[in-house]
Amino acid sequence: MKVAYFPGCSMHGTSREYGESLHAVAEPLGVELDEVRDWNCCGASSAHASSRMLAVALPARSLALAEAQGHEQLLAPCAACYNRLAGARHEIAEDAELAGHVKRILARPFENRVAVLNAVEVLRDLGETIKAKATSPLKGLKVACYYGCLLVRPAAVTRFDDPEDPSSMEAVVKACGAEPVAWRMRLECCGGGFSLSRKPSVVRLGRAILEDARKAGADAIAVACPMCHSNLDFRQKAMARDGEDKPPMPIVFITQVVGLALGIAPEKLGMQRHFVSTKRVTSRGNGEATAPAAEVG
Amino acid sequence: MARIGVFVCHCGENIGRTVDCHAVAEALGQVPGVAHAVDYKYMCSDPGQQLIKAAIAEKQLTGVVVAACSPHMHEKTFRRAASSAGLNPFTCEMANVREHCSWIHEDRASATAKAIDLSRMMVEKVKRNVPLSTIRIPVTRRALVIGGGIAGIQAALDIADGGAEVVLVEKAPSIGGHMSQLSETFPTLDCSQCILTPRMVEVYQHPRIRLMSWSEVESVEGYIGNFKVTIRKKARGVDEDKCNGCGACTRACPNKRIPSEFDCGLGKRPAIYVPFPQAVPNLPVVDRARCTLLIARSKGKKDACMKCVEACQRGAIDFEQKDRFVTEEVGAIVVATGYQLYEIGRDQGGRKDLHGYGEYGYGTIPDVIDGMQFERLASASGPTAGRILRPSDGREPRTIVFLQCVGSRDPAKGIEYCSKICCMYVAKHAMLYRHKENGGRAVVFYMDIRAAGKGYDEFTRRAIEEEGAEYVRGRVSRMYRDGDVIKVVGFDTLGGEPFGVDADMVVLATAMRPQPGIESLAQKLSVSYDRHGFINEAHPKLRPVETNTAGVFVAGACQAPRDIPDSVSMASATASKVLGLFSNEMLEREPTVARVDAAICAGCFHCERVCPYGAVTHMEVKDRQGNVLKVVADVNPGVCQGCGTCVATCPSKSVELQGFTDEQVWAQIQAFLG
Amino acid sequence: MEGTATATGFEPRITAFVCNWCTYTGADLAGTSRLQMAANTRIVRLPCTGRIDPAFVIKAFERGADGVIVSGCHPADCHYTAGNYHARRRFAVLRELLSFMGVDERRVTFSWVSASEGAKWRDVVNGAVERVRECGPFESYRALAGGV
């Protein structure tokens, strides 16, 4: 399949490894990523908190560009980008007046034809291919699939899975030969954009997530959102209670899990870029961790 | 030559005020073919009708036009008058110069001109009317009732007590339906089986009821008064004539670990079983998918187990039995197929939009059960003999959380309707539990309390105010097992704060849905159903138990969520409709039906495809030697409702709708426009 | 009515084909509610919109109608279950045909009027009359049809 690719700011920044691993798995899985030329910010956080029109028009511009590139589907790996793009698409489709207004603002042809996909959805639908190509199935690796808040909600916008009881990430993890654990914090808030402004909140919320994943016996938490990743990975040390000595919990992107199962070298997947060591995960695949993993910083 | 009489009514001042009735009569008198035209103060009055009758006799009229009110008001009146004067009633028509003229216009000149036009249009139509006679069709005074739950039982008994024969078809091994599974019934808390069982026995013993359990309707042909129904009698594996219901076979069966459908999986049954002790008929059925012998045979192995055959002293076990088909002729059909519960967190028979509530852990947490399972736990005849015990460890729960509206009233989950009975049975459950478990805590999460009905609100209030059930207004977002308890995470919307409970057991009040397969049954009967599969009634207010197909009636929860009193009332109503239908030897129908001219019909059957009633059949046209020359369409006047869609569809204009022929419509157009 | 153009101006002649169960009854309700409306329409009552042959509409124009109204039960409310759906498809095609023939689409009004919508019927009638009035007399079609 060939899709328009919307990297958003994080694939080039804080979540380089998400972008790297996505590109690494795309090729063997037969997904051609055609980056939207001249894409712009999706407007997450700031735009949709300040102006509805800006929040809709910003993603609409990128959708219009993808449309002009001849695409019918657009992949936005970042959950926030995905949510903004799919949300804008939905709002425009539902509201003819808004659609007219947005078209005038864009001053370019825009039919709102492009469907917005996230990485989990794409990988779930490629489950059979992953299973067939998994040269290093992750046998025995217990993974807690963490959806966070943006991936499956609101239900009317996302539509690819049950908003209260999703199963797509688990299906991907299973396709990789690993074992999804049953746990209960899959859909809880990680603190999102408050990582810097309200650190105590993020620490409190993240700690509950980590503790539940540990309790469920997970070796790692799989995510599909740069924000979830940075909160749980970067703030993990702060989440440990005083005097507590628990093994760190690797936070990996779902694309990295798939990459390992496909036998791709960990450094190509950016496994070394995490704050929390991912050794527990990389040691499962065939490719032993070759690059030194940065220890908890 | 036509001799039409035109009678213009003043309707007191109602028409006369704006329409110059006398001028209308005069103008109509000039129309060719009009032999008589008069105006009168009140045409519908006795003297008015006399005037018409006298004129018909005196002037030898061949048709009548009454320019007065709407035909919906008095068409019957004037047709009756015309008929009593010897005219065919269908040569009498009305021009609506009141509702469609005098009442909506003020200008006398234009209103009068319009009244003249409307009357002339009718004169031209009546000139082309042909005498029609009422269609008479014979009635088979026998009814089919589909479904042997409380609604079907009640309908069957009422019809049979009224003197007609009834065929009662039930797809399960026994009649009784969901009501036989209930513990106590709201709002009186009387034991469900105690009131139901005598009715079931009555059905079995009734000389005019033919009970076919373990049977399903295969196909339906015909029309009101004359249905031909093929019923599939599924192979029971037991000879009904030989079996005396002693139960030796069920005791002998070694495979006793099969989850019982009747106990909603909480109890076990053997592979040859009677679903419950009070079953009617008291005949066992072989579970063909679970029987050791039949499994061995299907794999080509030799007979592995003959325990039941050995135990039966009457030689009634018959593994060779095949499904049999019987055809029954009936005059009316009552659909009473009832409901099923929303399948929580699982596939809903192909309905992808109804997949929901996986977050409640039903099916993975054993102590999360649905309302019907709670009924079985609370029932004295249930798997725990009426003790409310946790399925996981058999312990008495100290706290039970009840969730209302699981599936219901949530458009996001595909069901926006209210299931109606849950508020009541949850209050009942809470009460039953509090009666049985001293000091036990019953917490109910609700959205609204909808307890409209005689003694209903009093009942829910009693649960809250006297029986100590804790009602929390709000929803539950998630439930999970934490050690021995189920953590229930919810929100109290009145308190405005999160509300969590540690529960030992959770009972989900799941939505009511129509039975699986209702769509295919409805299609066999050509009755319509809504997007949920509930059978549509002919009119929501005034024809609540009739369907859009004449002769097919509907009772109970297959029409909408219903409780027992509602279902029983509906069932009795269908019985009265059926008996009313059967009180005539012949049925009379308006003759405004479609008719095919076999000489022109090319047999394209476009008409058949557009007919909403399946009234079009194929008819062979033969020569004298009996060779088929062509196959043409034919309309069954017993089934045709006279919509005329076939007429406008027919490319060769070989179908006509009697009373509304093309010629008549052309004449009306021309009468107005010239 | 004789003569379409009177001294006071043009009074359109409009034929209305309506179903018996919804629109005819709705028009009855307009009457019982004494809702005043233009006196330019003449109703032809049929059992169902499914019975309304597109040829009726063409015939009406041929005979000199300045406008036509077709109205029946709302979708899903048909007394005969599905007649109005067939009508809807049929009239979607007819509309195309008429516009191909050069008939100003303001001359044909399709609407759904239920038995409880007396006021809507008034609006449909008044709207149709207003639109046809703008179009003026439809002599051209009549002439084209052979000067009947």
C-alpha cells in the first residue's frame, strides 16, 4: 500500500526512534510512505485550545496537500497528529458550512477525501503479513499495550476500535509472537502535555500506569504516542518512590516491537535512544543488543 | 350514455358561505352526461340522502357525484345510500369542496370556480367508473402462533378458548420461554413458574391446541384467511409417541457436564435432556453436537455409547430420526417470538455496531453475570436452589453491584432505545438479594429510574427507601478483578465525584433485542421490521397488534421491549383480532385492487419486483392443447392492498388499478385543464 | 377555469397528484384548520404516490397545466410500505427528463406532506403557485404538444 505520510514535529524531534522504526518496518511490510510535501503543524495543544477555526484549518491544509499528491489515505504515526487530523476531517465532513469556510481559508482545492490512519490501525491490518515475516518472533515477551487517551477517542472520530475496550495493539503484539498482558490502565491519562508545566501530576499518573503494568507482569509497555512515550520514559526515574528499587520498565513504540520481530537490528529501530534501557526487550529478538543502550538518565 | 347525478351540499354555511352552491349545480347541469344536478343544505342528513335515492330511481342515474366534504368523512355514507337505491356503490364518488375549497379560500368567485372544476373532474371520473363488487375470500378458521413464551401461550389459549384451532410452534424443546427462567416477577414478587406452569399444562391439554415444540417455521405462502405454512420438526432423537417422560435416559447419559441453556451456563445438563423439570412437553431431546454416540458416528467410528438406549424401557430413543416437514393451513398468524439479551462484549450475530462493553469483563470475570443469570441464581429451581452464590467460588457475595442500561440507551453502542423492564427487575434483584443475604450491600448504578406502570414506582421506591438498596446515579467506566473482589470504577453524577465500589458480584442489566433470525422470519411473513429487528406494528397507536400484512399479528417482546403484563395484554389483543377475523365465513375486501390484462402482459414481472405484498404471481396462458403459450403476471386480489405501484411501473400498461384507472385519471386532468 | 391571463394578471393552473393516506389527509387537515391558501390547485386523489405515473405529469402539461405538484407520505411512512420509494426514484428520473425537455424545474414541485402537516401543505401549495407565477403561463409546451 502507498500512503501519504505525515511525520509531524515529533518524528523529527523527541520521537526520532518512532519515525526511524516506522520507516524500518514499512519497507518489509510493503508500505510506501510518501511524505506530504510542505506539511505543517497539526495544531495539537496550542491551536485547538485557542481557536476552533485554526484547529480545523491547520490539519485541513495538510490533508489538502495529501489530496493534491493523489492520496486517499494518510498515515499520522503520532497519536496527537492523528487525533487532530482525523478530528478536523470529521468536523469538516459533518458541517457543510465549516467546510465552505475552510475551503475559502485554504484557497486551494480540498474535497476532504483523505482518510486518516494511525500506525496501530495499519499494523493491525497487516497482522498476517507481520506473522508471516516475523523471523525473530518475540516468544515469551510480555507486553502491556498502552493506548492512552488520543488513539481511540473520541469514538465518532477514530472508529477503528472499541473506545472502551480496544484490541488492535494486542493483535499486533500477538502477531509479533509476544504476549499481551491483561491490565487495566491501558486507556488512562499519562499527563499528556503537562510534562513540563505540571510535573507532579505527570509523575502521579505515570506511576499508576507503571505500577499496574508491573503488577500484570509486563516486560515492557508498548505505546503509539510520542507524548505517552516521553512521559513514561523520560519521567520514569522521577516516578520511582524514594528508596524503591524496582527494575526499570522499558517503554517502546509499537513499531519497534514489530521491527524486532521482523529481525531488524535494534539500532536501526532507534532502541538506543530511550532513557530507560530497552535491553529486556531487545534481548528477546534474534539480534542481541548491539548498540549500548543509554541507561536511565 | 352516462346519466350522472350531481348533488351539491351547502354543509349548512360551511360550504355555502364561500361557494355559490347553486351556481355550481347549475354549471354542472350543463356538463354532457349529467342528467341531474341540485344543491341542498345538508346532503348527509336523512332528507339529503333521500333526495339522492329518489333521484337515482326517478332519473335512472348511472352514477353519482356528491360535491361536499372529504371522502374520508362521508364516502361510505353516500355509497351506502347509492347502493340502497340500486346503484353499484363504486359508481358513487365525492368531490371535496369543503376541506379542499370552501374552508381554505375566501374569495367567492375563485372558490366557486374551483368547486365547479372539482365537481366536473369527478363527473368525468364517474363516467368511467365500472361497477365493482366487493371481493370475498374464504377464511380457514385455524391460527398459527409462532413462539411459545408467555405471549404465545396466552394468544394460543385465548384463541383456542374462543373456539378456533391453534397450531403453536416453539423452536426450543419446551414452551415457557424466558418467563419460565425467572425467579419472582415484579412488582408483586409472585413466583414466575407458579403462575406460568399451569398455563403451560393447559396448552398441552387443550383439545384445540396442537403443540409443536422443537420446531421452526420453514416457509409461509398465501394470504389472510388462507396461509399455507411449512413447519420443520427438528429431529428430537426421541420418538414422541413412545416416550413417557420417565427421565431414565437423562439419568443414564454419562456426559453430564454440558452447560445448561436454561440455567444460562450456570448449571449443567446431560447430552440427552429435558431443559427443566416442568417442561412441556415433558420429552427429552438429544443434543446432536454433544452426544458421544452421534459424534463417533459422524467421524465414521463405531457406536461408542448406548447408555440411554439401554436405559429406555420403551425403545423410544431413535438416533435415525430426521427433520420432518409438515404443512399446516391456517387463516391467521400470531408472531410472538420474544427477545434475547444483548451479548456483552461479544459478537452480536454479525451486528458489528453492537459490539461493546468489553471493559466490564463479562465472560472473563466469572462473577460478572447478566440479569438472566441472576434470575437463575435466585430461582428456587435454579442451579444453586435459590441461594445467591458466586459462580467463581460458591461464596455468598457481601456486596453486589447492579448496572442498569448495559446496551440500552446508548447510540454509540447501536441501541438507542430503552429496554423498559430493567429498572424494574434490577429493583427486584436488589430486593431479592437483600432478603436472602442478611446485611448484604446492593449498589445500583442507574441513568434514570423509569418505573411507569401500576405499582411500579412504588416498587422501585420500596427498594430504595425500605429495602436499603443504594442507588447511585451514574455510569461505570471499568471493572477489573483485584484479588478476590471486583473493583467497580464509576462516577456519581449527583455527587459530582468518582464513585468506586469493591464488589463480590456484578450484575449487568443488558438490553433486550429481538430473537436471532427474526429478520428471516419477518421476510417469510412479508412483515416489516425496524432497524433493530423489532416487528413493525401497522399503526403505533391505533393498530398496535396488527402488522402491515393482513392476517399477521404481533404480540410481546418481538415488537418492542415488553414486560409480562404488556406481553399478555398484546397476546389477548391478537386473539381478539384473530377471533374477529374468524367470525366471518368469508372476508370482504374493497375491490380497489390491481388487475392484469393477460392479453397484453409481456411477462416482464417488473410488477412483481415492486409489489410490497408479494401479491403478483405467475400465471401460465395455455392453448387448447394445454401447451403453455406464455407466462404472465397475475394479481391475487386477496393479497393486493391496492397501492397501484405495479400500475405505474408496468411498461406495457397491462395492469390497471380498479377505481383508479389511467383512463379515469386522464379524464380528471382533462376535465380541469380542457 | 377559462383563460389563464385575466385582467388582474396571470393565475396559474396547477394539478396536484397526491396520495390518499398522507397528503390528501394533510390537505383535509389544512381545511379543518381553515388555513387559507391560493386557489389555483386541483387535487387528483390516488391511493399512493407509487400509483402516480410520470405520464400524468407530462399529460397535465400537455393539457395546459402551468405547474404540477406531486406529494405523498414521507419516506418510511408509506401506508403501503414502499410505494413512495418507488415514486421517489421514478420522479428523480422524471425531473431529469423534464429539465432535458426544457421544462423549468420551478413548474414541478415534489414534496412529502404527512397527514399531520396541514400547514406544510399550505406552504407547498403557496410556494408552488408563487414559483409558477414567476415562470408565467406555460403556453409553449402546450403548443409543442400539438396545440391540443
